[in-house]
Amino acid sequence: FQETTRVLTEAAVKGAVDRLIGLKENVIIGRLIPAGTGFRARQLARLRQAEERLALGEAFGGFEGEPPLPGLDTASS
């Protein structure tokens, strides 16, 4: 437990973020795991939603105050 406390304290001080995208991480904290019969459909739905938002943003010149979508290169804007 001493090692765990040290690691968690260091992460908190540094402001580290863990997105909890893996199986083990979600099991440890008691959340639903990112897998199952509906997982692929959910991924595709999220992708379609992001593509629609991107298309709307490009059509209307972007959204003021809206953070850029993750993974997009904003340097060319």
C-alpha cells in the first residue's frame, strides 16, 4: 500500500489524468468494461457523431468557445 500511495500522490501533484480506457482499470474501480456485444456499435455511433460535429463546424466556420475535437490538428486553422 505504501507504493500505491506514493504513486497516487505523485500523480495527483503532477495533475496526471487517466482516461480509464482499458479492461483492468475499469474492473479495478468497478465500472463497466469497454467491451461486449454493443461496444462496436457504440464506438461507431460516437465516431459518426464526431464526424457530424466536424462537418457542421467546417460548414459554419467553427463554434466559438468550443474546444477542438481530440486528435485534430489545430495548427492549420
